[in-house]
Amino acid sequence: MPQVKQQNLKYIKDTRMHKKSIFLLFAALLLSACNQKNDRHAKAEKIVAEWLGKTIQLPANMRLTISGKDTVMPKFHSTKYKILFFSDSTGCASCKLNLFEWQKLIAETDSTLTGKLSFIFCFQPRNRDDLISLLRSERFIQPVFIDKTNEMNNLNHFPENETYQCFLLDSINKVMAVGNPIRNPKVWDLYKQIITGISNNHDKGNTLVEVKSSEVELGEI
């Protein structure tokens, strides 16, 4: 009996230690997730603070194309605001460009922001022919600057993170806000508030909205 009692006490002690270890592990994972989230937020704030108010430099001779055919300079010089979307040669072009979503957003602006907003699409592809095939297959009929020599990026040194390679510019190409409106509806809401001067909420201080979720998977214990 004493031996059984000692075994039971040892089992209870081991169980408590095991539970304590699990708790400490869980706490460490949560702390790590919070730190990563805070780091992302801090980096986002730093990038936005760096770019707000900057003037984007456009190449002197921008040759624009629609599905591979040269076209005249569009109306973006005459609108009060413009969206500049830059995409480099890294990663999957179709996934990064999201041309169908841009077409939908442009169609919305044609009916709600007529004459106030234009678009500058600057793509720096690894293969020009592949990009033109993609533009044709997606029926993307907006003028595009195919930057074979990376001139646009050399002039401006855009952030490496593609999340921050899209900008709302004013009439003199000064950055008013940063973020990709087709990836985050709240960014698009912000852009529209700036363009129209009409705010949908009381928080006018934020120039970037970033929504990220942090999950900690422990599995079965």
C-alpha cells in the first residue's frame, strides 16, 4: 500500500509538472505571436511614415502599351488623384497583379469617381511576352508601362514588400496614402475618403489599414 501511495503521488506530481510545462509553452507561443504582430505593425508604420509626402518620379519617356500595342499617354496627368501600382519581377505574376480585381475597381471608379481618379500600372516582368499574353488572356485594356530596365524602381526605390508598392498620389505625384486597395477593402475606403473628402468614420488619422490575424496551433496534447 505505501508503494502504491508513493506511485500515485509521483503520478500526480508528474501530471502537474506536465501541465505546467504545457502552460509555459503556450504562454511562450502567445508571447512570440504578439511580438511578431507588434513587429509587423511597427514595420508598417515605419514604411508609411517614410513614404507619406514623398513625390514619385515618373520616367521621362514612358511608353505605354495596351495588350502589347503602343498607345498614347492616358489622362492621369489631368486628374486630381491617381493610383500608382508597381509590380516587380519576383513571384507569380498572375497572382501578384490580380488584373481581374483591378478591372472591377476601375469599373467602380468610372461610375462613382469620374474625372477624379486615374491609374498608373507599372510592371517590371522577367519576360515581356509572358506578361503581354497574361494581359491579353485577362482582357486587361488599361494602359501599362512595361519597365524592362527597372527605370521606375531605380528612380524611386520602392519598398521590397509588395504590400507597400501601391500608392495614392495627388496631382503632383505626392504620396497621400500607402496600400493595395484590391487586397484590403479598408484601404480602398480610405482612398475614397481622401479623394472625395467625405469620411465614413471618426478616425481620420490612419493612412494605412492592415488587418492580420495571429493563430497559435498546439495540436493534440
